[in-house]
Amino acid sequence: MRSTTFNPYPVSVRARDVATEEVSPGGGVETFDQPEAIRINRARMAHLTSLGLSLEGKRVLDVGCGVGHLAKYFVNSGCEVICTDGRQENIVSLRSRYPNLVAHVVNVEREPLSQFGAFDIVFCYGLLYHLENPIAALRNMATVCKELLLLETMVCDSALPILRINDESKEFNQGLQGLGCRPSPSFIVLAVNRLGFKFAYAPKQPPEHQDFRFEWRNDLDTWRDGHPLRCIFVASRTMLSNPSLCGLLA
């Protein structure tokens, strides 16, 4: 008699041998110079300027710096900047492009950021969704952040504090372990608050880019109309009086 396979759960997942997968030459470094990457970076930094935060002359840690393009913003604001990224290829490229930037290879989920001291500002745009353990990374960032954590990430559309696991190719993405995530906004706010930030905020107006401009539907989506869903958060040790921000904690 022919045997049949019985699956008692609604699961549809293909097997992957992640350990044997190779990272493409360059580790995806070229993606930072693609037109879409340039466009979203311009929108990100123009939006950060519009928030009117006090950033000039601060000590800044850029976590997940890629090849260093966004760190220039803080250098131009008179900040002392230290950059970290989990990929050696990115840091090598950064040092060749911006030889005056201090940069280190660091796995933010596993290696302590405290080795670089304390910072007024921790800046983390475009990294969190590439991580398999975002709370470990956020805890690491919180240990060195004295004032503001500036965070941008892809999200899932849910009112609940949930985290969707995302299957990331090691060949074409910046994830280190083959797994990424898509946190909900409530997940982010709950995490940063319990990790020591008394106040969490969202911008009243999102950046001028389609990834940030969408209608909330509470349907668990991570993509809509052909583009990912992204959000920006500002976590603070102290209350901010800023007309560009709205509070996210009851």
C-alpha cells in the first residue's frame, strides 16, 4: 500500500541549506549605488532634516552603515561619527569611499557596541528588517544611547506587537544569517520602551517616498502596490517638544 504524507498544520515552507549558500561577490555592495537606493536615501535624509531635531555636534553611532552614504549627513553637521556594519565587504568599500570615517565590522546581534563608548545619537536606518533577532540588536543599541535612537525599518501592517520572520537570500540581501524580520509598529514601540526609552515618537508626515506612504489596514501585509511598507521611529530618553512628532506611548 502506498504511504501518504500527512501534514497536521497549514505549513508551506521550502527547505533551504542556508549554511552552504554563498554570498555573491561584493556582498551586495553595488546595491547602495542603484538609482532606487539613491532616491530613498535622499528622501530619508531630507525628512530627517525636516524633523528639526537637535543633532549638530553630537556623538553619533551609525549602526548598519552600509558603505557610509548616510553617515555623511552627520559629518556635515559637525558630528563625531562611528560607523558599524555586519559585512566586511561594506566596511572595505566605505573606507575606500570615505577614508576619514571611522568604521568597524560588528554583528549588532552578537557583539557589544559598548566597546566604542557611549553616544548621544544612535542612527539605524535600513538595518533592523535584515536581522533575525531585532530585540537583541535594539538592546545592544540601547546600552550605548544617551539621548535619541533614530530608527527606520520595513514593517508589517498590524496593530498588534508582532514580528514576522522573513526568508532572506544571503546572495542578494544584506542579512547575515538567511533570516530577516518585519516588525509591526507596536512591536517596535513596546521593545524600545521596555529597553529603556521612556518616550517613542513617529513623524506626523512621512518621507516623500512611496514606501512610507500607505494606508494602514491591519492585514499583516509587508508589501503593497509593488513596494515594501516602511516606518520611521524616534525613541528618546527624555520627553521631546517637537511639532513634527506625535507620541506613540499611552
